[in-house]
Amino acid sequence: MYPKILKYLEKQDYICHSYWKKSKKKFSTIPFIDIGLGNVRIDVFGIKIISDKSSNFQLETIGVEVKDRSRVTLRDIRQAASYSHLCTRCYLA
């Protein structure tokens, strides 16, 4: 699921990276954001410039909490919402 989200965000012009581990190192990346402010580990993180003028430089950040289950819990929603102090937009996938 992580590669699909990364590809989607990259198509939206975000510079993305992710942190995840899978058994037998089938999937692994270099950590982009690990335990940081508020003990948050963002599964997929993206950043993009949203301003056209150099005098009005603005960045947009996006944090995605990835769950590989069909049922979403309140804890999952709270975890994704906790990214709001680090990111402009937060999502649960």
C-alpha cells in the first residue's frame, strides 16, 4: 500500500518519502521522519511548493497514516489527526 500512496502523491507534484519495514526486508527505505515531535512517526510524508512567486514562498506538507486493514478504529483516526501539528494536511489510508 505504501508504494501506491507514494506514487499518487508524486503525481500530484509532492516530493515524498516513507518509512516502513516489512519482514525479510522485502520493503525498506531510509527513514525520512522517524520519532520526532510528540513521538510521531509519519508513514508517508510529502512536501511541495504551492506559491508561484519567489517573494511569497509557501510550502505544503502532507502526512498519511497507512493501515493495511479493512476496519478503521478510533485509535487510527487519532493517530492520523496527531500529524496536524506537523503537516498542512493529514490523511488516513
